Amino acid sequence: MKKVMALVLTLVLLLAIVVPSAAFATTSSVNVASGGGETPFVKCKWEQQPVAVNPNLEDGDPSHVDPGFQILPPLVAGATKTIEYYAVVTDEEDGGNLQQVFADVYHPMYSPAPYGDEVVGGVLSLPYFKYEIPFSPWQGDKYSMIDKFNAAWEAGLVTLGGFTYDDIIYELDKGTAKLWMGQAEIDYEQPAGLYDVWVFGVDSNDNLSAPVWNQFLYVPVCGIEADFTGIDFGSTKLGVEKMIPGDVIWNHDFGINNATVRNIGNTWAHLTMMFDDMGFGKDVNGMWNVNFDARMGSNDAYYVGGILPYQEVVLPNALGLSMKDELDISIKIIKGFGEHNGCITLGCVCVPFVDPVPANIVGIHIAPEDYPINGTTVIVE
């Protein structure tokens, strides 16, 4: 901190006012502080989506049932969403005209690499550090500041820093506090969960405020995308299992076979599968005349056999964040002739993050060239 002499200046104002009986005098004083003075205050803070993107300010809880900010993942490979970060700040010497306002943001606990606890940062040097967001003064008059604050307050987004609603409205109206805002993107693959946000202010004397902390929720949603529209088993013999192998090349001869699946949600995701009977039906004993097998990847430990029609199965391995893998599908016909057609239904189940990462969390990272979706269907559960 710079050490500069503080100058105390007393001004005596002589007021010569003509009154019927007498004249009077009064005094005022000011302390010009440098390298000292009072600590600034963050009076409140909140997060929201840009109004132009979402008039409800949050798509994860548009009716504002639960307090705090909640946002859904975009469920598109490579996509991001913008989050706006707001704070109302004040200082004894500067009013709301501080030197800096910023937020330190941290990923949820147990987030996997590269978002894990090995990344330490921010003013408080905490694990799971995501990024620091610089704020700028709000470009608008006091009425627009008050309107912005009131909209967030009514939506239940605001966290107070030891002050009241009336305190904040009063200081914004008087101009002794100001609204500051910063913004940053959150990626489709960022881990779901509660993100810690610490906001600080720094005044012109380099005094750091106490932080105001809250959390926002990146709502857990699993999303699976596939690059095939169907599986053609071709010709086969009765009682023989026939596999159609997948691959890890996204949109490789997009359409039939060459099956690849990828995770476009913000959680680890088990793939679920259900086959219909393709018109093969049952025998007189109620036994199905067809069954299926499935495997994601090439590890036989994750092979699931004997899947009966209309039986939803959860594959035992799960795709990591922004991961893709091959999907092998087999058929075994017990009895039947001629051509048959049917339907395969894909879905997903969220898998909570744990540390260390289990061996069954698998996949190959989605590269930027994989981002175009080319008409594939998103299945979300």
C-alpha cells in the first residue's frame, strides 16, 4: 500500500447575509484520505441471464419458486450461455465509484478434471477455481439501477451483504452506492451443481472489501446425442447373434449404422436403450422370438446381453463430460422369416460426480470438428 501523507484541511466559510438583526458564520471540514480511509462495502449481489436472452432472468427456475439463480445447460455440443454478475457497492470516500469490483467463481465440489480441486485460485486461494470476472460500472442513471435491482429482487435472485432492501434503494437513489456488472460464459460441458461466487470491491485507496458470497445452480441435465438414424442388421440366420459395430467417428456416413453416441449434458450420463419386438412376437409359451445385445465401447465388462423387447436397460458404463464413444448393437432371432422393421429408443440417466473418477466413466473427448449436429436427435431425461 502506498504511504502518502494525509492532508487535513479545515475551511472556514464567512457568510455575509443581510438579516434584520445579525449575521452568522458556520464551518465545514473534509478529510482527504490516501492509502487509508474506510473499507468499501458490497451491499448485495446476484446473477442472472441477459434480459434480451431470457426476460425471466433464469431458465432453470422461470417461475422463481426457489431463491437464487438457476440456469439450464444448452444441450448443444460446443455451445455456451452468458451469465451476468451484478453487485451494488459503496465506500465512505468514493460512494459507488470504486477502483475495482470483481467476482471469483468456483466449480462445484467433486467436479472432475480439468475442473477439479487441483485448480486453486482467487483472492481466497480456494480449490475448484473457475475464473475471475472484472466488473464495470453500470451505464445508466440511478433509475435504471433501481429498476435492475428491483427486477432481480422480485425474482428472488439477490443476496444481501448485511444490508436491507431499503438501505440499497436509499443509497442508489442518493447516488452514494452504484451498480456494477460483469459477465462470462458457462460452457455446455461445465460440471452441474452449485457454483460458489465471491464478490469483492476495491476502493481508490486499495482497500479490499469483505466478500459477499452466494451460490448459483447449474441445473443437472443429462443429454445424449446420436449420429445415426437407424441400424440395418442386413441378413442373418436364426439363433445366431449378429453385431453391427459402432465407431468413434462423429457423423461417419451419417444415417445407418456406424453408431456413435456423445454426452452433451452437464453430468456424467448412463445410456439407456429399449428395443421393440420388430414384429417377431412371442411363441405359445410367451417367450420372445428375438432378443438384443448392446455395448458402449469395446470393453466386454460393459457388455449387456439378452435384452428382451420393451425392456429398458441402463448400460453399465457412463460417458464423461463432453465424451463420445462407439455403440455396438446385436440381434439374435429365435424364430421368424422375411423382412422386419422396428424401433430403438435411446435415453440417459444422470450420474453424480464423485472423487476419484470411477473406471466406468469412459469416452473420447469431443473435438471442435464434432460440434455440428447435422440433424441428429437429442434425447434428454
